[in-house]
Amino acid sequence: MKKKTMSKNFRSKLITFGIVIAAYLIMQILIGTGNVSSLLKGLLVPLCIYAILAVSLNLTVGILGELSLGHAGFMCVGAFTSAFFSCCVKESGMPPALRFFLAILIGALSAGVFGILIGIPVLRLKGDYLAIVTLAFGEIIKNLVNILYVGRDENGFHVSFTNSLSLNLSDQGQVIINGAQGITGTPSDSNFTVGVLLLLVTLFIVLNLIHSRDGRAIMSIRDNTIAAESVGINVTKYKILAFAVSAALAGVAGVLYAHNLSVLSATSKNFGYNMSIMILVFVVLGGIGSTRGALVASVLLTLLPELLRGLNDYRMLIYAVVLILMMLFNWAPRCIEWREKIMHRIKGRGKETKEADV
Amino acid sequence: MALLEVKDLGISFGGLRAVDDFNLEVEKGCLYGLIGPNGAGKTTVFNLLTGVYKPGEGIIRLDGKDITGHKTIEINQAGIARTFQNIRLFKELSVIDNVKVGLHNHNGYSTLTGILRLPKYYRVERQMEEEAMKLLQVFGLDGEAQTLASNLPYGKQRKLEIARALATKPKLLLLDEPAAGMNPNETQELMDTIRFVRKSFDMTILLIEHDMKLVSGICEKLTVLNFGRVLSQGETGEVLSDPEVIKAYLGE
Amino acid sequence: MSFLQYLISGISLGSVYALIALGYTMVYGIAKMLNFAHGDVIMVGAFTTYTVCSTMGLPPLLGVLAAVVLCTLLGMLIEKVAYKPLRKASSPLAVLITAIGVSYLLQNVALLIFGGNAKSFTSVLSVGSLKLFDGQLLITGETIVTILVCLVIIVVLMLFINKTKAGQAMLAVSEDKGAAQLMGINVNATIALTFAIGSALAAVAGVLLCSAYPTLTPYTGSMPGIKAFVAAVFGGIGSIPGAFIGGILLGIIEIFGKAYISSQMADTIVFAVLIIVLLFKPTGLLGKNIQEKV
């Protein structure tokens, strides 16, 4: 009995990793044989970014059971801190691999710290109140980054929230974060392989966390907070833990994003609440709480509008309709009943034929 | 010295005096019953004992240690575990994982150990698995270890709640209407289980119950609550023959 | 004097937020869902008026009427097709995501019909400005009408809810659906009515919003929608006076933030105030604090 359960989790984990690795290999072969359009090639890193975001948000929404609409804010923190670091050290002769590795750590760490800072006050709230406050935090982060100016000269760093002139840089000085224009010239360290590797690391962390003592504690809070307290689970600690890990991994996605573009600026499109909502769509459509589901949904829903590109103006319209229909199909009690009936009939017929064979 | 000492406990909600001047002493190893009509304040007493509500006044001591006004998790760690009147299981977790959550504070490894799957993870998890299975066997739930808790039949859900509470290795176990919603057969079986638990875990048990048969069958001592106040207290036989108690139960 | 000027602009903007927030709060109270598409109904209302008045050249009153009728029907349709089947879904997130889908849908239909370029909305209100204190204080006709309309609607709505049978039914359904049904209230019809009223209010809000800020795109409703949602939460979601107070306060904070601190920081200030309020009053200014029974 015991061995069986261990191997069940293990097998499920292997399948998830297998899907990612297989998809990676197939893509590499297709690229090698020249069968991939430049459009799809450009989507490979974003696919990894969205997958990491979805898997990490699932930790908050599916495993901890709290609705967060500010995930893009953590991504923003990771993107800007890491791009800032990379821009600062890019002329120091540090090997690119080490630089990127440090950038990832910095992005993850700073987003994680933000997760804790925001989590402490926010997690006292519940449900929709928590959702709107996380949304508000995400928007605040995005807006603050837009008026942030940081420059460097021989006297060190200068920070301002008004404009680049007020940085009072010397002649040799250089503006690194330029308000709404953001950061220019981030080294493009991201590529598909790195993206997939980071996705695998994310999956490793999330899946192992879920299937451990801490993961059980987090899920017990989701299922019944009062009962969890009654058996001695430190609810605040585990809520913050889940929130912080989720934020740190969103930060990693931000690092990938920042190092995939030459110009990084915070707009409502990339770091606004619309992005947070899009990630939430992946998580819910993937079947709240299912890591593999979040992964698959993020990839399919990112590809869908691109596959529909031939339909031009209609593609987002179709996307919206498909989204609504899929939600109804997956969640409406009547649809579920109807599906079960059909499944039952198919299975039933299968049984009959088997018996006939015997 | 009694294991649980409660002195002059009281709480008000708005203008309502839910529990007033409540005193209780539960000796170690005792099986103690807390009974009373609906709305008498029995569950409120449990909520006060376990820190769900903060007492307005009074003192609660467990094993001589003052735990008045402590948080629920601190009280659990001090040695009180409970079940709930309206079952509160971790529904989306398996039966065995419910028990493992109860074992949480007794078998530790760090978050990083868990994520990196260091050898200690496997060692502690194996130990937890064994302990949890042992507990499930006691309640005859070992065959359904992998079932989702929400898929268990009602009676077994109640048993699982007791198993989960015992997993926290308490000194005192509080059972809130353990037989609620059970048929006579199930109730009989539950009585046996409670007796068994008490004997094999050397457990002190305080239980709330409506079922008079169960109360008179297994409790040595009783406290009767009515309108938030103690109506009668003492040996089971004496209390049940107290005219005040009969009046409160049957009406005048 | 500029203080007074800003205050009046704030109240005017706040009135629009209040109208939208009312829709959010009513729907939340009764269906326990966040209708993310609510902001886009505003946009549909504005586009309807734009089409009727600017494109067809019909009188403004007809434009407003058309917007109200269309949005009311749209609101009921959305509820019936997209939300009702999910009312008993196992996760409340399901209907939230569907609402997001509806929001995308409305935006993209508008994009197809009207294109992505901003349209300039001609104000439907032909009311003159009011000059006070020797012209030092200028109150535009739009401002006056917006505030008045909002006040009238609030009063009528409160009367409707407290004095009519249908209004009482709405209260009953928001308290307890099951009990309301047992009392012979038609729950489905009541919920549909709530969506109808909320959407009609959104149409009015759309016309008022675009009369004051006359650019119109398929995404016009998005940010005011979010702000109104913030206003509803701020005042205590589910509470009608709360939505009104939350909306007005939010409008004032936003305009003051723009005027006295920085126009870029206005949204940040709005969100920061929301966070601070919720940390001290976790269910908003007038929200009910429901404690779980153990």
C-alpha cells in the first residue's frame, strides 16, 4: 500500500516532466529541420514564461485556495530587479552564464521578498477582498516602476521619482531605469532551452512542495482553516510560505521576460491586472489545483490566438467564445452530468462488447 | 491535581451571557461528559477551551499550565485536541493525509529538505506513514487510506476526525457530539472505540453528547449545562437522577 | 477656490463610479459573483449612444434611451447564457473566469464593429455651465447633470428596494436563496432583474462618463470598471449605500491626487487608500462582518 502511494505521486510527476521534455525535443527537431515559422519561434520563450506563471499562480489559487489578481506585479519586480542587475554588471566582464544565474536568483529573491511584505497584511483578508487588494498591489507596483528613475555615475547610484534630470548625474553618468521608458539594453540571455530548464525547476519546486509536509499543511488550510488551527498548523506561516514561493517563481518568469527583450518597460499589457487575469484563466481552465492542467492550459491558450492568426480580426473574438464555452463545458453542473452520462454509456458499451468477446 | 482545571469561566456575545461562572475539573484518565439541552453553551465551552473564542473572564489550566487566552495552535501544542460538531475534515485530502496533517508538529523537516528531497525527507515521511497507518488501523480506516476524506461515509468521517485529533498526541481529547447522526449500531461501535482509545492511548476525554445512552454507558463524571450555567456536576449516576437535571431535560 | 473646483470634479467623477459600483454591488449581493464584464457594458452603452446620436444624428434623449434598453437586454442575456449555468458550479472561480471571457467578447465585438481608433464622443448634454464667484468657479453642465442624475438614481433605487415587492424579493434572495425560494420568490427572475437594473445603470454611467471624458474605444469601460469595483469593495461590497459612498470618495481621492500630488500617481493613490482602508476595516466601510460559526 505504502509503496503504491509513493510511486503514484512519483509517476504523476514523471509524466509532467516527460510532457515538458518531449515537447522541448519535438520543438528542437522541428526547428532543426526548418519547420517552425519565425512567429512560433518568437513564441517559445513567452510560452515558458506563461507556463511558469501559471504553475506558480496555481500554488496560491489552487493549493492555498486564495484568489490573487496581482501575480503580474511579482513578475514585474523580478523583471526589473534582474534587468537592473544585468545592466549594471554587463560591462564588468562577468561571464554571461554566471551573470544570468545571479540575475535569476536576484529576480526570484526580490519578488519573494515582495510576496512576504505584501502577504503579511494581505492574507488577513478573505476571498474577494483579498483579490481586489492583490490587484491593487500589482497596479501600484506597475505604476511605481513607471515613475522610477535610477542612474549611476562615479559617485554611485541616484534614485528619483520625478524625472531623469533630477538624478543629477555627472557627465559620465548613465540612466539605467528611465521612468516610463524603463530599462534599455538588457542582455538577451533568455532562450528556449533556458526557459524550459527554468520551467522544469519551477515544476520541481512546486510539485515537491505540494507533496511534502508543508504542502499538506497548505492544503489543510485551504480545506478547513479552523480545523487546521485545531491540529496545530501555523496558518499565517504557511499562507506566507505559499504566497512567497508563488511570488518568487513569478519573479523567475519576470527574469526570463526581461532578458528576452532589449527594451523593458512596465505597461498595462505586460504587468497590469490584465496579465494577472490571463494567468488566472490558465489556472482555472487547467482545473484549479492541477499543476499539469495549469501547464497545458497555459500553452494551449497562448498558442490558440496565434494559430488563429489567419483569421485576423476574428481571432480574439473566437478566443473569447472558446473561453466561455470551455468554462461552461468544464464547470457547469448540467454539462458535467451530461458528460458523465455519455462517458457511462461509452464505458457500458465497452463492457458489453468485452463480455461478448469472452 | 486535575489535568484540566477551569475556574469561573465566562463569555458574553453582545448582551447574551453564553457561558457564566463555569467551573470544571477533569482528572487524568477520566472520561468526562458535558451535557445539556440545545443552546446551553456546550460547544461554546469547547471553543473557549481551544482558543477559538477568548474568555471574557476565568482561568483555564492544563496540567498546571495557564493556557487562558492562548491561540488555538498554542493550545493544541500544549496538549488539547478536538473534533467538531459539524465535521471539519480536510475534504480534498486523502484519509491518510488528514492524519498526517495531525502528525505535522511531531515529525519535522524543513521546507528546503522537502523540496530538495533530502534523505531526511524520505526517513520522516516513512515514519509518518507508519504512524498514520497505525492510527487508521485503530479506527478500521486503514483500508481506505487513499480515499478522499469527502468520499467517506458519515460515520467513518467522524472516526477520521478523532484519529486526526489523536495524531497531534494530546493529553486531553475533546469530542463534540461524536455520535451525532449515527444509527444505534454505529453508536455502539463508537462507544467501543472511545473506550479503546482511552485505554490504549491512556487518554483523558471530555465529550459533549446528546445521546443519553452513550453518556450513561461510558462517562464516569458529568457536568450538566443549562443557559450557560452549571446545573449539576458529579458522578454520572448521581447527576442523572438529580431532579433539576430531569426537569431541565423533560421540561416542567 | 481651486479646492472647491477639484472637490466638485471629484464628486462628479465619483458619481459615475458610484453608478457603476451600484451595478457591481447589486450583482455581488444577489449572485455572489464579481461581474468582470460590467465595465464593458458601460462601453456598450456609450457606443450605442454614439451610434444613435453621432452617426444617425438622432436626438440625444433617444440615444440615451437606446443605450439603456440595449444594455438592459444585454445584461439579462449575459446572465442567462453565461452565468446562470454556472451558478451551482463547484468553484466560485468558474463564473469569474466566464465573466472575464464575456468581457473579452464584448471588447472584441466592439473592436470589430467600431475599430480600435478612439472615437470622439459628443456630449449629449446641452446644459450650460454655471459660473459662480465672479467666474472663479466654473461648473460645467456635464458635472451638474452627472451629480443630479446620480442622486436621483440612488434615491429611486433605495425606494425601489425598500418599498416595492420586487425590491424586497431582491433583498431576500441576497440574504438566503433557499429560504427565499421557499417563501415563493422566483429566484431566477429576481436575479435576472438585478442584472437588468445593474446594466441599465451601467449604460447611464457610460453616457455620463463619455460626456465628461469624450474619448471612446472598445477598452473605455475597463479601467472605470476596475475603479468602480474598487469603490464597491471600499464601501463594503453588497451594500448599496456603501457603493455610493465608496464611489464618491474614490472620485474625490482620484481628482485630489491628480491635482495636488501627481497625475501619474492618481491611480496609485486610489489603490493605496483602498488597501489601507481594508487593512483596518477588512470588509469595507459599510460591509457586514460575517464570522464563521464553529
